[in-house]
Amino acid sequence: MIRKTILSLSFLLATTLVFAQAKKNAVAKTEKTPFVWEGANLYFLMTDRFNNGDKSNDVNYNRTKTAGKLRGFEGGDLKGIIQKIDEGYFTKLGINVIWFTPIVEQIHDGVDEGTGFSYGFHGYWTRDWTALDPNFGTKKDLAELVKKAHAKGIRIMLDGVINHTGPVTPVDTVWPEDWVRTGPNCKYSNFENTTACTLVANLPDVKTESKVEVSLPPFLVEKWKAEGRYEKEVASLDAFFKRTGYPRTPKYYIIKWLTDYITEFGIDGYRADTVKHTDESVWADFKTQCDYAFAQWKKNNPTKVLDNNPFYTIAEVYNYNISNGKLFDFGDKKVNYYENGFTAMINFEFKSDAQKDYSTLFSKYSGLLNNQLKGNSVLNYLSSHDDGGPFDAKRTKSIESGTKLLLTPGISQMYYGDESARSLVVEGTQGDAILRSNMNWEAIKTNPETQKVLLHWQKLGQFRKNHPSVGAGVNIEISTKPYVCSRTFTKGKYKDTVVIGLDLAKGKKEIPVGSAFKEGAKVRDAYSGKTATVLNGKVTVDSEFDIVLLESMK
């Protein structure tokens, strides 16, 4: 009897402990920082220029011609990105989304557009949307990359091109004329001469507006047969067109091919290239199929689903500015891309807004994003792969760049090397090649100044990642000089509040916190690691820095 009682008590105690632990876990799960796209910390890299993880794939398709400086393949690949995911490089930067340039099979030869002979190292000269270019890696590599990124809470965004194919070369056939137009060149003065035209000479423009059904290009049929996958690809296309009821027009083939990467690999988003050069209806259909593919992937991979966030799409509408609100003006027509398949737009205005003071910058972006753009967002950047006028071309303001980019409301886009002051002045380059040098890993290892810049970006990136309020919250100014503001984000039962202080005195400083933190609350400065208590509506922090990033310690 005594033994039975002891066993019963032991069972009761064990059960109580299990339930207590379950309750503790449930609370921890409830309070876990949610991923919010509108406040994401995104890293954009050129696949070929970031990191060479596999030297055996550096030369393919007899691409051995001498290219102009930084206009050939340099060796970067998916394995190189995986290597840096494994090393924790992105985690230390607080990155929760990686977007990389297209990895589909490129034209095999190259062309000279007036800036030196070039190969398709950048990924925007598609030959076959259904295959990966061996210079970038294999589908097995892509699967591993997505799996490893997801394991670290990092989303993967691919770069989708529907507007054009690659240039025509002696070995790269032009697509049939019912698929593409080869002229006239775009003039950009109205809607038609921005969409029904070629971006540059010898860059065939896909007839995305066409209602005429087309057959597969003969060269693609021949290629797939030689690779032993023709029947499989045709069966997959037949199933797609039967399910959707779409006509077999050019845009729907490409939409199918791009969304297959979602179904197969579980990627989380697409950045869409040259959006304003197509009819806007293309992207509404694209988003519909992206959503379908994402739902299918989640259904087929229930244990791999990160959260209930929808598939995310970001539009590159060249020269769209946040001040335009939801409309882009072609001169004779205004288009709302937010209503045509996109949850966010790349903001070409940020690099000029970043010249302004914190008060003006933060209040403008918080005001627009929480009012007329509420429910949507913009992607802010200071440098990119094709913007010849970056905020800080000579890399003399890398600390300021990090502060403004990572603390401004909206999605932040680090362009590879922003965080390490990678040079954007490269002697001997022509055109956009100057923006596309190899990542400066050696400087990160050996240069103290580079390491100092990187540490600043890491601290700010971590803060942004840990607090959705930084990018997606409402900004309230507490003090103008020195500048102090609070940010608050609320979603359901989740609430996140921080206080940011900039251009403060080094050493001991008092920071007013307004109504952000209650009297007596314990807070931590995420920049210095110092802790403090709110007394009389203020916090005292003694640190060697002129920046304070306050977060609750509850």
C-alpha cells in the first residue's frame, strides 16, 4: 500500500512537472518574436560575386572568352552562400531574408553592350527558366540552401524575370517571334513605349501582353530531349494549363516555370525584375500562382513550414518613390502595382531621403507606411547592383549608412558589402560593373576599420531582427536634439516597443523614454549591452557610444 502511494505521488509529481514545463514552453512560444515581412532585414547579394564555394563549376559551356573587367563569371555560387549560412555570417548580421540574383540557366555565349564583352554572370540573361546554370550550382544545392537558411530562421527570396530573355549570340538562338519582339527600343515617355519595347538593343522582349497561344521554342524542345526530360516537362506544362485554364501564351509558360521553384523548394518570396516593362496584369496572375504553389509546398511539407506568413512579392518598378504612394505615373497612365500582385515595392527615393536628418527621415516613413501604405511596405536601399548613384559611393559614411538604413521604417536591404565598406570605386570597370566587385572577405578578416564598420551593422541588424517595431512599427518622436524616438508594433496579442537614441553624448547620458516604458521598468541598451532602470521617465546609460537602442528586459 505504501509502495503504491509512493508510486502515485511520484507519478503526480512527474505529471505536474511535465505540465509546468509544457505551460512554460507555451508561454515562451507565445512570446517568441514573430517574423514580420514589413520589418524584415534583407540581404541582397550577387550570386556570382559573393563567395566561391565550389571551384569545380567555375567554367561551363566553353565560356572562355576574355571579358571586360568584372564582366565575366568570377566563381560565386550557391555553395558559397551555404558556406556563409553555416558560418553564421548572416545570423550575426541579424538577417532574416536573403535575396540573390537569378540562378536559372543563362545564355551560353556573351555580348558587348558597349561596356566590354560580358557573360550572364548577373543572372538576368535567361536561356532556360527550368534549369539552373551550372556556374551557380545544382537544384540539390538550392534545396540544401533553403533547408539550412530555414533552420536558422532565414527566408529565401529568388529573383524572377518575366520581361525578357537573354541576348541573341552565335550559339544562343532568338526565341520565336510569337514569343518575343526584338524592337523597337524603349523610349520611356508613355506606357506603351515603356512596355511594348526592348530595354536595350539585342535584349528580346517577351510579349507578355500577347493573347496568342504559342508552342515551345524548337531549341528548348531539342535541349530538353537531349537532356532526357522532354516528356516530363511537357506533362508538367499540360497539368498546369489544365488546372489553371490559362491560354498557352508566353507569360503563363514563364509564370509556371518560376512558380515551380516554390513548389519544389519552398522559397518564401520573389523579387520581380523590370516590372514596369510589362502589363501590370502579368503580376496579378503571377502572385495568384505563387500563392497556390506556396500552399501546395506547405501542404506537402507540413513539418518544414516556418509560420503562417503568406508568400511575399517585391516589385522593381524603376524610379518608384515612396512619396508616390500607391501609384506609379507613366505620363499617360497611372498604375497601382500594390493591387496587381505586390506586397512591397523597391523605394528608389530612400538614398536621397537618407541625406536628411533622423527626425525628418523617420517621421516621413512612419507616416506614409502607417497610413496610405498601411498593409504594404517598401524596400529601402542605399546601394544596389544597378544604381549608378549610390548614397555613399566612396564608402566614407558607412557608419551613418548603417544607422539610417537599418533604423528607418520599412524593409531594409543590405547590398552585399554595405556592411563591410566593399569598394564601389573599381578602376578599369565600365558601367554597372563598378557596383559588382567581389565581396571583400579578406578585409573583414584583417582590416580593423572594416571590422569596426561590420560590428556596427551587426548590432543594428540584430536589433532590427529582434524587434519588428523597428521596421514595421509606429515612430513617435520624444526628443529632437539629441534625437530620441520610440517605435511600437502591435499584432494580435503581440506588442513590441523600443526606444532609439542617436547623436547622443559619449559617456554618461540621460535618455527620455516618454510613455514607451513604465516607471521602474528594467531595460537594456542593445548597442552597448548596458542595463538600466526607468526613473522619472528617463534612463541613464554610461557607454562609449553616441547611440542607444533600448529594449525591455521582461
